[in-house]
Amino acid sequence: MQPCLHRNVDGLPCPLVRTRKGLSMQSNSRTALILLEGLPGSGKSTLAHFLIRRLREQGIAAKWWYEEEIGHPLYIFHDAASMQQVLDNLAAGNYRQVITAALAKWRQLSQALQTSDTVVILDSCLFGYLTWTLFPYDAPQQDIHAYLAEVARIIHDNDPCLVYLYQDDVTAALRKICARRGGGTADRLIRNATESAYGKHHGLQGFSGMASLWRDYRAVTDDAFARITIPKLAIENSAGDWVSYQRTVLQFLGLPDAAFIDSPVQHANRFAGEYYAQMVDAEASCIVLCENGELLLDRLPLVWPRNRLVPIAQNAFAVESLPFTVLFEEDAPGEVVRMIVTGSALFSGTVDNIFRKKEKRMKTSLV
């Protein structure tokens, strides 16, 4: 396999010479761990979702751990109460205790991967959890870099690969993701930033203060990316050209980069409509939209607005960027009547439910 060239954050070309048995027929070693990093909303889970489908298409056993998934192998908490205990420890300045516990989880994962044939994809686990929690709690940067260096040492035998998504204009990127996700995303990010130890120490206020925190944090992760010596790829993705980005990542991983675009949905209009489910207290409803031959899922709890549905089998779809699937059921005449939503349990809840499609009411007029 010829060395691949990628560019790091300061634009200098760097040769990638490590090869991966599980991802290329010409390779002599394999990666067991793919790390996807970047600021919130940079496209990590979108890329993870894309890669898990491509790996499985190639017959490669793979597991993607979504960052909010219960049972995540790296988390030192398992529910809201234990998560709060971790945050309380950080607030009390006990970050070294938290780091020690996190490193123990990395060791357990590394050891498990050494005896497994499964490629694991993690998003927001190296520069995300635990790093972007340490930073707003004002942990010394030398301790953050020491933590990352120790993680790199621990996972060395797993032949890890790192993909780093970044945007030159952090403020514009944050505005874009707040508009995309809605639902109070901007207020939540502002509150978390301005009320953090780092935010109070630097007198951060409002959206500009929140953006300042993430710019400062980006400087830390840019530095960390430059320091780390594992095979790595950095992509500036402000333009939103995901076909190009995906092809670049496939080439980096030694995966075929041809014919990877998802097939169009056949007769997509028949899935469109309003769906409802009876909950304990009230009726819940969501909408499936058909636009330009693609299906979009809207108003479903835990799912972002207008989330794309990716076809994976007949009448079955993956919810893009999330560990959820949707299966449409038909009646005897072939009309879509139900939508079954299933997925991994998240710390914020579960999506599992059966939705019935609302029948179209025929308009009548008096003669």
C-alpha cells in the first residue's frame, strides 16, 4: 500500500505509512480503533454513521459507540446520578482522580480490542470526553496534554486512526449548528460555557463568550492533534462537501471509495405523512417528509429536526447520525400503515415505539 498524504492543522503534508489488515487487502497490520474528533456539530456522528455502514458492506465486523449511548465502554458513569458525581469531583478540583478512572477505562477497552475482530468507532472520546470536560473546569493544560499522551500510549497496540474535523471560523460553525439543531441548543451551550469555571475565570458572556471558550478549546485540540503520533487526518469541512470528505476518509482508511453513495429511496412519497403513538400521558406525533427523493424525519423526540433517513433494506432506514433505525410496515394492499422506531438507549432516553400512520381525510363538499 502506497503511503497516503494528509494535511495536519497547520497545512503541512505528513506521510501516513501505517497500514491496516482489516481495512485493506494490501495491508500488513490492522486498525481496531477509529477515533473521530471535532467541536460540537462538526459532523463526527454523521461521519461515524457513514463509516459503520461502509465497513459492514465490506464484511468487516464493526461497532460504533455513539457518544450519548448507555453502556459506553469508556465512561466512568452509568446514569445521571453517577455523572453528577464525576462533575462534582471536577468542580472540587479532583480532576486527577477523574483522569485516573478514565485511563483505567481506556486500558480495559484496549485490552478487549486486542482479542477482538471488531473494529470500534468512537466519536468525541479523545478530544471530546474527557478532554472537553476537563477544559471548562479549568484543569491545567499540561495535565490535559499528559492525559492525551497517556491515552495514545495505551491504545498504541490497537493501531488507532484519528480523523479530526475542524472549521476555520469557529463562531460561524457554532451559529450553524445551533440553527440546525434548534431546541434551545444555543441557550444550553451559552449556559454551559459562561457558568463553567473557565467561563467565570475569563468573564465570558453571551454567544460571543461561548464562542470564545470553544475557540480557546480548539487551540488546545489543534495542539493535541499536532502532538499525537498515531495515523491522523484533518479535514476543514466548512464547505459541507460531504461526498468529498467521505471519499477522503475512505482512502485514508484503505476502504474502497467507489459507488459509496446511498441508493435513492424508491417510491419515497408512500412513506411520507404524519405518524402518531399513544403515550402514557398523551399522544405523540412525528412527520416523515419527502423532499427531492429523500426522506426526512421531523418532530421525533431525541432526533434532530429534519433528520435524514438512509435506506438500509426494503422499507428499513437508519436515522442519519444517530444509532436508531426505522422500519415501515405495510398492510395487505401494500399501503404503509406503521412505523417502528428502535435504537440504542441514550442517557436522555429511548426512542423505541410503534407509530401508526394517520389516514388522509378526503375533502367533501355539499352539492
